[in-house]
Amino acid sequence: MAVISDAPHSALLASKHILPALKAFWPTFQEHFAKHGGYLSLEAAKLYYARVDPLHTAIWICAFFSTFVYITQQITGNASQVDRLWTFLPVIYTIHFTFQQSLAGFLDPPKLAGLFSSTTNAKADAHQIVPRLALILFLQVLWSGRLTFHAIRRGFFKKGEEDYRWPVLREKLPKWAWELFALFFIAIAQNILLALTALPQYMILTSTWSTLNKPAHPADQLNKWDFLVAALTILNLSLEMLSDQQQWTYQNYKRGKDASLNDFPPAKLKMLKEEADVKRGFLTKGLWRYSRHPNFFCEQINWWLFWSYVVITFTPANGPVPWSTFLKSYATLSPVLMNLLFVSSTAFTEEITGSKYPAYKAYQKRVGMFLPVDTLVRALYYRFIASADTRKRVEDDVWGNGPSIKSK
């Protein structure tokens, strides 16, 4: 009779899972190529991909793109090389973890068992695509499609195009400080962060190899929770697209272009009839009425939705466990670090925006940075605590034709 353990699955414990894998990275690399013909051997490289922990090959993918980004940004003087990778590199890592087992079976076929012998490939029974990872990949392709479409129509992939924030930061920093920042943050840290987005996928993939303490919801079996999270992800992506479209419509109108350019009905806003909205300089209506950055808010939710597949996989069959069990797992680094990046980068973005548009300070007071709940709390404050004059002055600057707008 099988015994169900109350202990969390070993994959949830960094000390038993990812830390040993990281510790073995360099010794495994040296030992493998010393044994199979040296570093220049194509056959050795094929076997390396097939036989080692998939985290090891993901590290090399990260190292390659970090080097590529640094070299290209030094040659071109353009710091947006890594920004362009954001649209598809998380998908590359998910493809790696999703198809690693299948590619391993192709590159290193298991030996056939005979009368007096058996297969020597420990993963011979694992050369398959894990359905849960395939579902995550499908959702990430949708995520990438939205981001890529928005980046292309903004001209982000045009030759020489650079995120407007990098020149501002470059001017603020001494040359030596900028060079260190370009190397360690732009080229290295951001690529590491992009690799870490796939930690939930790595955890789910490697859990399928465990022979003890099997996950209660094996990754080769999809259930109702998988599809619920998928539906929520698609809904969240739709809201993100809508917020992008509303901003696109507004920016076209502000610049004197056709307001219906690339528009679709849900994004047609009443604000296009008011000159004050153009003079204000930034969008405060539609979804932007409830969050200063609704697209960034949705983006951060995406990474928590991808992370939730870890919860689905490792919730024990004998009942729920404290959320802290999952929150303490190394997979949580993926959404947490993404959230921290968005908070810090958005603060810098708002510093630039606030210096250009006087009414933005009122917008910051009245509308939350990300959370609509934050905006609700502020609404209650201005409705019941702040004076009527203060409320009118702030809300006129945000949605009307207030003094900050008239002074422009």
C-alpha cells in the first residue's frame, strides 16, 4: 500500500533540488567533455544537452545571450538590445524545458533492452512532451504575440531605435558608472532575470523524473485547475491588450494623427473629444482611470499565473498545504523579481513623465500606480476626508481642465 507523505515534494526545497543542480554545473561540464572527446566535439555537445540537468543547458543559453547583448550594445551604442529580447526570450526558455526530454530522446536514443541487458538511459521513459508545460508554452506564445505586436507598431524593432529612458539615464550617470551598469544590469542581470522566468517550468519538468513522493497532480495529467488558470491568463492578456490599445489611440490623437488608427471599438474613448486631455499630455481615462499603468499591472499578474501551475502540480492529494510552502519555493523568484523590476522601472518612468507634465503629480495622488484597490482607497480619501476644494483641484487636473493644465 502506498504511503502518502505529509512532507512537501523535494522539488519545492531548494536545498534538495536546484542548489545541488547549480553546484554540479561546472564539474559536470568539465567531466562530460573530458570523457566525450573535448569541448570542440559536436557529438559531445549533443550528448551534453541530452544527458545533463536541463538547468545546465539553460545557463549556457543565458550566457550566450548576455554576451551577445553586451557585444552588440558596445558596437552600436544602443542599450535596447536586451529590450528586444524581452518579447521572445522567455518563450525560448519555455521551449527548452518543454521539448528537452523529446530532444534528449532524439540526440541520445535509449539502448534497447535485450535478454541479458537493459537500457542505460535513465530517462528512457521520459522522452515525451509534458502537457502542463505545453499549455504554459501556448500561453506564453500568446503573451509574446501581444508584446511583439505592440513593440513592432511602436517602431521598437526599427534600426537604431532605443528606449527613451536609456539616454536619460546615460546623461545622469558618469561614463564609468554607465559602462558598469550596461554590463552588469542591462546585459547580465536582465538576461538572468529572463532565464529565471522559467523557474516554474523547470520545477514542473524535473518533478516528473522523481520516483519518490510523486506530485499529487502529475504534469502528464491536465485537470480543471489547469484550464481555469489558462482562461484567467487569456482574460488578463485581453485586458493588457485593451490598455495598450487605449494608450495607442490616445497617443495618435495627441500627435494629431487619425484617432481611429489601428483602433477597435472597445478602445474608442470619449476623451478624444476634449482638448484638455491633449493638453494634459497623458491618458487618464478608460482603464487608465483605475490604474496609472494597467498594462504593467496585468503584466505582473501574468507571471503569478504562470507560477500558479507549480501550486497545481505540487498540492498534495491528502489535502491543502499552507501557501507559505509554495511561496518559499525557488520558483517564486520568477514573479517576485519581475514585480520588483516593474516597480523600479515604473518609478523611473514616472520621474521622467512628471518632469514633463505638471498635472502628473495630481494623477499620482488620485490614481494608484498599479492596483485598482489603491485607486479605490484614494477615492474614499478624497470623498470623505480631503476638503472639497482639494478634491476639486486634484480631480480637475486628472479628468477635467484644472489649473495645471490651463497653465501649460
